[in-house]
Amino acid sequence: VEDLATFDPQQIIAVDAALARLEQDDPEAAAVVRLRFFAGLSVEQAAQTLSISPRTAARLWTYARAALYRSLSDSR
């Protein structure tokens, strides 16, 4: 994992804003992102933590990545 200090602060702010928007639209998908990205959990571990099936966690992870990408692309 790279040190966050090496990233552009504007990018960090944009990712945080995109994640906040995702959390408003789909809190469960945002929870999967937080567990995967910040806690470093696998899809299976995130599923277990959230008491959902691994298939649901994988679907939410795929959806969340696409939503975040779209949100970050629109903000440029």
C-alpha cells in the first residue's frame, strides 16, 4: 500500500466525495468499498463482516467500482 502523502490532495478529496455520494445511494456498496480499500479485506472477508453472501459482496464491489469510476470521471 502506497503512502497517502504521495497522492495529490485533490484526488484524495475527490475520492472521499465520490465515496460519500455512493454511501448516500447505496450504503452497503460503500461499506464493501471501505472494507476492501481501507481495511484490506478480501471480498469473502467483507461478505462475512457484513453478514452477506460472497456473491452479493462481489456484485456490490463490482457495482461500487464502476460507480466510483463514473463519479470521478464526471468530476474532471
